Amino acid sequence: MVPTGQALVIACGALAREITALKRVNAWEHVTVTCLPPELHNRPERITGAVLDAVRDARAAGYEQIFVGYADCGTGGQLDRALEPLGIQRLPGAHCYEFYATSAQFESLHEAQPGTFYLTDFLVRHFDRLVLGSLGIDRYPQLAAEYFRNYTRVVYLRQVSDAGLDERALAAAAALGLPLEIIDTGYGDLQTQFSDWSRRTGVAVVIEAARS
């Protein structure tokens, strides 16, 4: 059984680095983070079941306070319908791009250019595997023009400043034949949502901006 007062965050593996960084800089000794495979991003129909399995395991282990580190992530509201009767909160928005940018900024970006392909630190690091590899562009580069013919730009929502990641983002945009725009978002609503959760549940979580 877990110690009294210990809280659990069930997170998307694509957020593992960011949530772990926040946990480290804030010394959250009372918060445990468990991450589900990031490959679920490519199979959103499996996300709700995987999260519910993790919740059941957590309840059996004795966790009373649980936060789900997923946005809707393509589940079409299924994740919300599963979590609501359990009284468990998740991250806001339709996907990680929205809560990193915050809803207002993301809406503005989308309205300005609906044909935008978004990157985060995680997607930059794993672009070759998750985008080029999964779509077959690494083997057939000409497919990029077909898959992305309706896109007008790539926007990199940057969590931390890293020259190496910037270079990889430029390479990713070039592989798609699109211009790149970089916007520093930090962790966006990933921070504020933890603060809200803290106030609502009494779990003592104080968020500060993590530094690269």
C-alpha cells in the first residue's frame, strides 16, 4: 500500500520528461508519476482502456488522489466519459498542443492558419520514428508532398530552449517542405492544471517554471 497522502499522476509517455522535470524542480516527494506508452498517440482508441486499467491498478494499490496527464488526445470524449464518474481530473483541451500553448493562443494560431502542423519537444525528438517512419516518408520521401499538401506551416511549441532541438525542428519542417515558426510556450497549462488540482484536492503541489 502507498503512504498516506501520496498522489499519483497517470501520464502520457509523451509528457514523461516534462512532468518528471516539474516533479524534480519542485521536490514533489509525495507525487508518483507513472507513464503509459507514447505509442498510444497513434492508437487513440486504446487510450481510455489503458488509462482505466492504470486507474484500477492505482486504486488497488491504495492511491486516493489521481490526476490523468492526458488531454482528450483523439478519444472523442470517451476519456472524459470514463473519468467523470470516477471524479478524476485530466489535462484540459483536445491535445497536448492546446494545453502547452493554452487554449486562447492555440485558437488564435488555428484561426490564423488552419493548415498548421504542430511539434512539441517530444515530437521533435521522435519525429523520425513517429512521423517519417510511421507514414513511410523515410522510405518514400515523395509521400510528404501528398500527406501534407494542405498544410502551410510547421509551428514548434517549444517547452525548453535547446539549440539541438531547434536544428531538428528545422530539419523536420524541411522534410515536410514547410516553413517553420518557433513559439516558446514553456509548460503552459501543464503547470496551472497541477495548481488547480492542488487547490481542489488539498494535495500540496506548488508549480514553478522548470529550467532547461
